[in-house]
Amino acid sequence: MPLPRLKLTPEASHGPLDGAWWPRCDALELELPALVGMLNPDAGAVTGVTVDAASWPDAPGTVMAPHQVIAVAETLLATEEHAITVDCGSLGRWELLVIPPDEPPGTATRLLRAAADPENPLSAPRLLALTENGVDGEAAWESEGGPAPVGT
């Protein structure tokens, strides 16, 4: 697989998200190894992931990645819709917005930037919902009372 389409918060996140991931398809067993390869500072550090069951209805219980088997847990919590949590044990974890694979490139690019903004206060479902309702991804959290993004 090609490198994942991923944007991470440059420093410690102050919001509910640490960035965003835009997979190319909805086959987690194909997409997850590349994502883990980009996030994983040490082979085997990723201990598991939690995914939104509605977004990944056919998610397997485990996924093979180089040098490791990754446990996959599913959640039905509304607060975790359109998100993936990557657990790296004692190294911490990443909470990422999962942008639907069929999202138009312009919208996906704006969502990648908005989710990786360290001052973004919005959760994955809220950020995606605002965008689906016509609010630009970068301006979505501004509409929720946040400051205007710099450079737009």
C-alpha cells in the first residue's frame, strides 16, 4: 500500500484529536499496517486499536502488521464515531479523525488540517458533522467559538 494520508498535530494536542487519517478504502486489514508503520516509533509498540463499528463494519479482530499482530476493538459509542484510537502502551495513544475514503479531496484536505490543528476543540464526529453540513473543515471549530485559523 502507498503511504497513508495522515496529518498529525505537530506538538502536544490540546484538544480531543491528535490529527486525521484518510484511508483509501474501508478494508481495515489493508489500511492499518501502513498507518501503524507511520505512527509506530518502535516495531511492536502498537498494542491495539479501537475503531468505530459503523465505519468499519467488517473489521477483523486482529490485523497483521510487520513484526506484530494488532488487536482491533470495535466501539458503538457516538463520541467515537469516525475516529480511531491507536494505543501504544506506555508510549501513549493517538486519537485520529477517520475521514471517509470517498470524501472529495478538497474537503478531506481541509479536514486533515483542521483535525491536526493543536487548538481544535472538536471531536471527530462533531468536526465531520459540521463539514457534512457545509461548514468548511478549517472553519468548523471557529463556528463553535474558536479563534479564526491563521493563514486562511
